[in-house]
Amino acid sequence: MNTSRRSKRMHQRRTRDSKRSAVLNMVSLMDIFTILVFFLLVNATSTEVLPSPKNITLPEAAAEKLPTRNLVIAVDEKIIRLQGTPIITVEDALKGDKNTIQRLYNALKRASLSVRDITDKKGVTIMGDQEIPYHLLKKIMLTCAGANYTNISFAVNQKAAEG
């Protein structure tokens, strides 16, 4: 049987197309990876964010240094916490004429033995509400210094640069 030129062409095309393998379009794949890498570079910052309890309003300051990994002492209007664990009430801490808070001192001494992997150095970060009295803040700092935590930092909200 004689076949037409058209049917021969169709047969050749069918056999040629069946021998080809699937082709992956790399252009769209590269676009997705480029966007992904750009997103990760923009969002990968070296800043350390401290967990902020809801009942503490931090003061604002023009902070220049980034926070380091330290023990965190959170002070609100009612209670003093070390790493989230309640230590003593503010009322009890303000009682007496001593310059140190004994229960906080004991907790800091225990923490120096048990959490060596959390801290970079012997340091603490005090997250104090902006309304706490200076006398209490001074007692906390003296207690930290007495427990050999001499690298004391304060957590603040960074104020926008003026200019």
C-alpha cells in the first residue's frame, strides 16, 4: 500500500517525539532559588531577641550594643524572676536595710553551677519595668555583683536614631 507524504511525515514525527526524553525548564527553578536565597539573607540577622513578658514595659534608649546570651532577671511591679522562675516578690525584696537580696543571691549562685552552657560569660541581663524604683534596681545590681556576675546589662527597647 502506498502511503502519502503527509502520513510518512506524521509517522516520522511520532517516532522522533517518542525518542525524546522529558526536558526540565531550569529558568523558573533558578528564579525560585534566587528568591529563596535573597529572603534568607535579608532575614538572617545576628541579633538576639530577648523574650519580653507581657507585664513588663521596657524603657527606651539609644542602645548600640547587641544583647548577648546571659541569665535574664525579669522585674515587674510584683515579682522578680530568674530565667522565668519566680524568686521573690518586690515587696519582700525592698524590706530590710541590706544591700543584697538573699534569695536572688542564692538563685544566682545555683544558676552559675547549672547553666554554664546558656551564658557566654558571667553576665546577667536585667529586664526591669520602667516604673520600678531605683532603690530596687540598685539592690539587684549589688546582689548580682556579690554573686560574681559583674557583666550587667539592661534590656531596653531601641529608640529610632534621630537625625
